[in-house]
Amino acid sequence: MSTATVRSVSERLSAAGTANALELRGVTKRFGALAALTDVTITVKPGERRAVLGSNGAGKTTLFNCVTGDFLPTSGTIRLFGEDVTNFPAHERIRRGLRRTYQISLLFTGLTVFDNVYLACRGVSRGRFSMLRPRKGDTLVQSAYELIEAVHLSDIAQIKVSELSYGQQRQLEIALALAGAPRFVLFDEPAAGLSPKERAELVEILTNLPSHIGYIIIEHDMDVALRVAETVSMMHNGRIFKEGLPSEIESDPEVQELYLGGGHG
Ligand SMILES: Nc1ncnc2c1ncn2[C@@H]1O[C@H](COP(=O)(O)OP(=O)(O)OP(=O)(O)O)[C@@H](O)[C@H]1O
Ligand SMILES: [Mg+2]
């Protein structure tokens, strides 16, 4: 290997080490006359856990859709681990370690928990078009069971999804988003509709994820958000109007006025 090649590899690695996980600069997204996002700038470090809070229609899901490539922003740039992915299709962002969950469930309800997770693992691996049935000792089988354990569903791995409680289905969605060793995950309201016990379980699952996995969680429940996030961004009318530590956000008068005082459910 030439000296030049060695240098360029080490430069690339050190650049990757210092790059932010996610960087949005001046992102605006318009739907006709409606600006769903206006000049949004966000920086999230590798492994950082961020909550995005804001009222209905604030632009939170649109933000996720721009990051994943489901929508192209009207203007602005999006960088993922240092690379400009603004115009990349969604699958290229997935290939770079980005995953998401949806506000609406997208599970195969006729299949078991295991089958859903196994298929997700297969979907992001090489050889995904093979028709072979899963075999014991197959590394994907192993990965699927590890993910099922990470979301506390080991006891019911062979149960059909249609028989799971709502909360268990949301836990399964987290396992699907974790398939294929992601580096950064976007969770869209994973606590919506959960009971207090299920919320506590969700908090435990998220806080126990491997520390290199960063995420953004959209959350209406301030209690959940402040426990699973290290940093918080507040959105209103398509703009980020405040960022800070959970303790700073909780005690901020503007946040209390706009968000907590707004009778948000
Ligand atoms: N595909 C779309 N076409 C047109 N308008 C859209 C589209 N997606 C979102 N919007 C609009 O953009 C604005 C922001 O919506 P978004 O779904 O991002 O809000 P949100 O913060 O996720 O809200 P919620 O808390 O209700 O999920 C809303 O006014 C919404 O109606
Ligand atoms: Mg939304």
C-alpha cells in the first residue's frame, strides 16, 4: 500500500471519528404554500440521544422524512456521519446506518415476532433473496434473537404479532429498526398510546441500547422524553425555537408557556 493511500485512509477514518452523526443546515420543506419546516439547523453527535418535542403539526415527522429521504427538502443540506446525503435516496441512507420507526404501525401481523425480526435482519443483509428457511446457527437467527431480547420479547418470540398487546407491538417495531446494526435511529412517538407500565418498559429498552447507537425520539410525553434523551430540541410552527439539556428545557418559561401550558395531550 502506498504512503498516499495509507494517509488518505487514516484521514478518512479520523474525519469519520469527528463527524457529527447528523447535521441539518437551514432545512426548509414546503408543501405548496405551507412551510412544514423553516430554516431548521440541528447537530447531533455520534451516540447522542436527542428528543424533539413540539405540538401537533410542528413539523417533527416532516423533519424525520427529510432525514430519511422520504421527502427531499425544498432547500438546505443534510449530512449523515459527515457525508452530504441531501439528495440521496432512502436506501443509500439506510446503507449508511440510518433507521426509523413510523408513527403508524407497519408490522406483518400474520407472522410471529421472530419471523418479523428475522425478515428485517435478512432485508438488510447480503443474500436477502435466498429462499432458504432459517437454520439454527445461522448468524441472522442469532441476531434476530438478540434483538428480540433487547426489546424484552424473548418469552413470546413464537407468538403471532396479531396476538401481541399494543405495547408489545411497539417494542417489536423498535427491534425491526435495530436490524442490521444501525448507527442512528429515528423513533417517531414510540410511547404514543402506551400504558404507564409499557412506558416504563420503553424507557428501559431505549436507555439500555448500545452506547454507540444515537437517536432522535419524537415524543409528546415530557416525562419519557426527558428520561431517554441527553439533549432536547423544541419545535413550533416548523422551526426549532430552543435547544438544551432536559433540565434547562423543563424549567424554561417559553417552553412551559408554548408547550406545557398549551393543554397538550
Ligand atoms: N405529505 C404532506 N403533504 C402536505 N402537507 C403535509 C405533508 N406532511 C405533513 N404536512 C403538513 O406539514 C405540517 C407538519 O406536519 P408533521 O406531520 O411534520 O407534524 P408533526 O409535528 O409530526 O405533528 P404530530 O405531532 O401531529 O405528529 C402539518 O401542517 C402537516 O399537515
Ligand atoms: Mg408526527
